[in-house]
Amino acid sequence: MRKEIINYPTIEVTEDIKNLRTAYAFRAKWLYFLVKEMRDSGVENWHEIAKRAIQNCALHMGALRYSDVAPEDRGSLQAVFDHVAVGWNAKVMQLTKFFNNKGEVELVFNYCPLVQAWQEAGAS
């Protein structure tokens, strides 16, 4: 049994952040319908194809987004957290960054426009 994902924005944001959320949601729906079409058309390994495509896109976008992080620090989760948990990205995703009782960095995505888009499209 899957747990229901509660995913609603809870903070007021600027029009620019709303527009970014809309852009994220558009891309999520585009991806959802592409993957759904592969599955519904009987592509045998649709799940693996989708997984590889998403991973490759994330790697590509990460290389662009974190190009200002020193190459020796790119494998550091702290360096990635320091980039992700600030500025517009933090507002789009309503991110909370904190250190847990083990001294580890935790990043909580309190809202995700991609998840909302998938839910609206009927994905579970």
C-alpha cells in the first residue's frame, strides 16, 4: 500500500517563483505523458528507458548548474546542498536545510511542483 503524498505549497512566493513552478510542472507533465505513451504502446523496457533518460538529464543539468563548484568538490554532498538550498531553487521547492542529530545535512523538499503535476495528470 502506497502512502499518500501530501504536496501543497504553503508559503507566499513572488510571481517569478510561481512562473518557475509552472515551468517545472510543464516539464513534469511532458515527461509523464511521454513515459505513459511508451508504457501504453507496449515498449517492453519503458521503465528502464525512462530511468536512464531522467538520470542522464539530471547529470547534464547538474553539470551546468554546478559548473561554478570546484571540480574537486563536485562529489561533496555539502557543496551540492550549499547550492540547492539557497535562492530561487529553495523557494520553488520550499526547501529546509538542517543538520540532524548525527551531524549530517538533511534537505527537506516541503513542496515539489513536479510531484503536483504528476498527481494532477493521474500518476500515483
